[in-house]
Amino acid sequence: MKLADALKNAGIETLTGPKNPGDTEITEITLNSQNVKPGSLFIAIEGNVTDGHMYAASAVKKGAAALLLEKISEEIEHLGVPVAKTADSRYAASIVASNFHNHPSLSMKVVGVTGTNGKTTVAHMIEAGWKTDEINTGLLGTIENRYMGTTEASSLTTPDPIDFTRMLRKMKDAGVTNVALEVSSHALDLRRVDGCHFDAAIFTNLTQDHLDYHKTLEEYFRAKERLFSEILERSAKKELFSIINVDDPLADKISVPKRSQKVTFSTKKKDSVVFAQDFILDSSGIKATLATPWGKVELDSKVMGEHNLYNMMAATGTLLCLGSSTETTGRALSKLTRIPGRLEKIENPLDIDVFVDYAHTPDALENVLKCLKPFCTEKLITIVGCGGDRDRGKRPLMATVGLRYSDMLIVTSDNPRTEDPERIIEDMTEGIDLRDPGVMVITDREEAIKHAVDMAECADTILIAGKGHEDYQIIGTEKIHFDDRKTAEKYLKARYGREL
């Protein structure tokens, strides 16, 4: 591809270099100087840890055919390759990636899900609906990326713009027509999906999270809101849909594009587009009738909890406005029984209900505990920790929520990263009387799970919260294999063996 074509609409201020720099042939684009090959366009981004501009010269030595920068020094001017200047390398990278891969999102229906909680579940529900309709579907998210029988590990909820667009192109080339993807607040703030043309955007909810990065709840909300007010607004698709949880206090602050159809969902507001007319939430799951302009959707699902009813309403609104039938939608959502690490039940012969859930925010933890508590005939034992090098403000809130709903709260470690796990636990238990017999501190996460399994009695419920599908612990800067589900299974089997 010619450089001028790659840079089209990318906010380029100047393009300098040898004669006719726009005619330079580009064979690859990269943000990482270590990945530069002959013919690459190297895009320098100033990050929190390092500044890509420091590696511009070395990128040229490795064969970079052109540079895209925010800052141009005298040294760079003499490197002998075309240099494009922009005020925002992150935005430019997204647009360039889309140009380079021939705008794959324009050839598919693309749905983006954002919000604090529910992104993974809603994306999986939409995927289930499309698959029931025998639509070639792609999924990009926290757990994994998958399409047409191919599954790839996911390291980020939303990849960097180069990898993200490359993945969309791979999906398109494989025959995918519909894509559901999770869009994190980090991705929105860092403009990773600015080059994507969405058909629909979903807002699930917003509660405290990631304030180590966004600093304030208002900044966090504004990052989420960009998916609607800026990215969906720029979409070249003919029909646009904004699917909004109007029971969330911040819903009214979302600037829905004027040419977008607003599809609201609610359990409280009868005039919402998707309204939970009747519903029963119990230990067997969710039974509900959703009233919509397309007709009623009947749900009879083994998935539990009010929060999952909201997730189903979000998926329902999306599927219906993109062409699925009420019958197919209801059948698909009713059949979906398991999403990895989301209230995932660990089967065992001890008559102890053990659940693993990804809940790592106060609101998510409260939703899960409120779901489980009414069905606990005996004790509810909750294991919870907080990640290191992350939002310290939510730490005491997590423990307080756990204590409010649990008969026994075990505070433990959860991805301490470079922080002292004991310090994190001190933050969590601030204001809690550790002499309370209903509170325990067991720093080692495996030991905490073992203790919960060993102390549980017949008909007790154990919730292991925070890591869900993750199969690692980050201690220091090292990622160590650790899976809450496998660990619980190990000690459940060991206990059952002892009691035979």
C-alpha cells in the first residue's frame, strides 16, 4: 500500500522526506520498533512507561520505510525516510490500521459492549444468538478471541489498534459476517477502536473501577461514553443502534448520535424498548418475559441473578434490532448455561455449592452475593482479594460488601503485582474488626480456598471472587499459573477422598 493511502484521514499535519513521499510502498505497520521489518511504517506512541519516539532511528536502521510521529527532531529529519507528523499518534494508528487492512469493519456487522460489568457475558450472549441463527460469528474479549472454529488467547480485553484491526481482517477473510467485542475504558481512552465502524454500541452500567488509571469517576465515564458520542457518531454504517441500560444513573448523560436509534432496556421503566414485564429469579435461574416492539421474548435460563437479567436484556435489544427473531433470541439465551468464570459452578459430591466469579468491583461483588444469598440454606462463605498497583479506593468497599452479605468473609491475595499483599489486605480491612469471628485473613490464596473447602459443611455455599476465568496470579512482575477453579476442585476431591 502507498503511504498516502495508509495515512488517509488519519489527522496528518505534515508529510516530509524524499521526493513524492506519499508514493512510498508500505508492507507492514507496527507500534513496536522490535517488530519492524523492511517496508514497515513505524508509528511512535508516547506511553506511560516508554516513549516510542526514542526508537525512531533504530526503526529506520531495521528497515522502516516511513515514520509516523508526534515529535520530529533534527536527527529524525536526516534519517532519509518519509516522516508524517500528527497531533495524536494513537488516533492516527487506529485510522492507519483500518486503511491498511481495507476497513474490515465496513464489511461486517460490528457490536461493541462497554460498561463496568457484564461486557463479557453480553458479548457471549450476542454470539450465542447469532450462532443459533447460523451466522458466521466472531468474538473478541477478555477470555479469548474466537471465530469459525479458531480460538486464540486474549491478553487484553481490547487489543492495540494494529492487532485489533488485523484480527478483524482475519475474521473477515475467514468468512465472519458478525462480530461482538468487548470495549474497555482503557481501549476507548487510548483510541484503540477509533478506526472501527460500529453498527451498535451497548452500555451495560457504570460503577467504580480503574480509578488508578482514570483518576475520577467522571473521567472513567467519559472514556466509556466516547464509544457513543465520538466513535459510533463517526461510523459509516447506514443504520446505527445505541443500546442503553436506562436504569443506570448515568444513562441520561450518554450523548447518543442523532442518526442512531436508541434502544433502551429496563426492569423498572415500562416505556423502555426492552422491558422485563414479568420475571422470576431463583436458584434454578431466570424466567422472564421481555416486552419489545418486535414481540415478546420468553426466557427460561439456568443463568442466575438480576445482573444477568440485565445482560440478557442488553443482548436481546441488540439481536432484535440487528435482525434476529424473538423466537431465536429467546431460545438462544435460554440455552446458554455457562460463561467461563461467571458464576461458574464447581461440581462436587459433598453437597457444597462452590462458585467462581470474576467479580472484582464492589458493584459486581454485591450483584453476585445478592444473587446467591437468598438461596443459601446454610452459611455463605466468600473469598475475596484486590489487585495490586490498581485502584486503592475500592479495596475497603470490596471487603465491606463481602462482610455485609457473607456469614464468613475470607480476605486473601489477588494479583498483588509489585505491592506487598499484606498492605493490600490492610487497605481492604480498614474499619473492619478483625476479631469478628465472621472475618478471616489468609494471605495465601490457595490456602484460603483450601480452608474454605475444609470448613464448609453440608449445604454451605462458597464464592471465590475476583479472578474468574483467569489461570494465573501476578506476583511481582511474574505471571504464575493459578486457577481458582482447578484449586477448588483439587481440595474438594481431597476432602471427598478423606471422607469416603
